[in-house]
Amino acid sequence: MSTVEDLLGAFRERLRVPWREDEAPDGRVWMLWYAKEHERRIRGRLGEFRLAAAHAGKGWHELDLAPAFGEWVAQQRWFERAAKLPGTLSTVIGQFETANAQRVRDALDATGPNDILALTGVASLFGLTRAQDLIAKVANAIPGRLLVTFPGVHRDGIYRMLDARDGYNYLAVPIPSENVV
């Protein structure tokens, strides 16, 4: 699998490709995929990706989804009851998906056509909802680029989160662009 240095190099290469204003929503999504064991390394070195974007003349914004479910559920008026009956949480996942998509759209609203929104912590959605569903709900709202940090694999156009779930074929731009083993 790619090292962080390899991923930075692939990210810099992607930044050199001119951005088309008429790019389809799917093409505005960049999937920075890497071995799941590199999650902390990627998070720890996001500043280097930000600097690469700045060097390329691009703006940089970040949104961490890791605390999203906990923050959302703690704000619900039914939280105390649900905490005593955790099996009932599955009945509100749809509401969380809607709120989470709105959170990402709000972050995208704060960006412009020359900006990147780096979406981290997508692995925290595992077992609750699917990253592909979130991306599909926000893709039309991306003014610049949405960089999704994706711990998993990309092989032959198929992405698999944490190497554990059936994959999906999303038309996002993979970084790195080729299969790496």
C-alpha cells in the first residue's frame, strides 16, 4: 500500500491537473484512499496536504466526521431514553444521515470554486451509515473539490471501506489513481 509520502506525491500530481468549472459532481469528489492502518498517520499529517494545496493556489477547509454521531445523538431530546435502550438507536439513523449531510453541505457552503474541503473521520460512519450515501447526498453542492480521506482499498474502480464491506463503484477521482499493492 501507499505510504503517506506516496499519497502526498499523488495528491500534488492531482493538484497540477487544471480544474474545469463544468466538472460533473462526481468528478469533484477526490478519494484519498490508503491502508486502514495509516489512518492516524494521515490525520497527523493533514497539514502537509493543506500546504500542498496552498502551494498549488487552492484554499483548504477541513471537516472531521469522527465526533458527528456522538454530538448529534447527545443533542436529541430523546437521548436519555435511548441511552437506556441502545437497541432503539437504529430507528433514528435516517435522521442522523440527513443531519450529517446537512453538516457537510454547510461546510461546503463556506468554500468556493477554488477550495478543497477535506472530509476526515469517514471511518467513524462504519456500521452506522455508508460513506457512499453521504457523498451522493452532497455531491451536487461541491463548488470546488471534496477530498474524502478513505481508509480502505480501491481496486478496479471499486472502493471498500476498512476492507470489510462489499465495495461500491463510485465515479470519484481516486488518489492514488492506480491500484497499489
